[in-house]
Amino acid sequence: MREIILSTTPSIDLHGYDRESARIAVKDFLTDVLRMGEKTCIIIHGIGYGILQKEVQLYLGKDKRVESYYLSFINPGCTVVKLKTSKSK
């Protein structure tokens, strides 16, 4: 897998969010990313105890708009998300 961490890639920082707020923020963020016509985005959840990371990845696994996601190997406090385009549905 190629690591994509660019300053122009849309991202959201969830530091300070609780589980429910993070889930809602991620859902809204993905909607906005798709509206912008982007296919890749970054969710910054931090490392800590792994609570937000688990919650984010649980949500991403259920969202039908998500093609794939993986933990960044450069920064394990981030999850890189690939979204489906209208052509890949």
C-alpha cells in the first residue's frame, strides 16, 4: 500500500472528542469529503488508549461509502481512508 499523507489531503482531528461525537464528526466529514470530490482523506484520532481509533475503524467498517482504510504506518495516530467514487459503486 502506498502511504498518502499530503498537506492537501482533507483531514479531521478528533483529539478531545468522545466516542459518540467522533462518530458523528466522521460521518459528517466523509459527507463533506465526497461533496468536494475527493477520494482519500485522513482521520487523526491519536494513539492514547486506542479508544477513538477503535471507534473510528468500527464506524468505517460499516459505512458503505468507504472502499478501504488502514492505519498510517508513518503515524499510527491516523487512519487513511479511501472512499468509493460513483464509478466504483
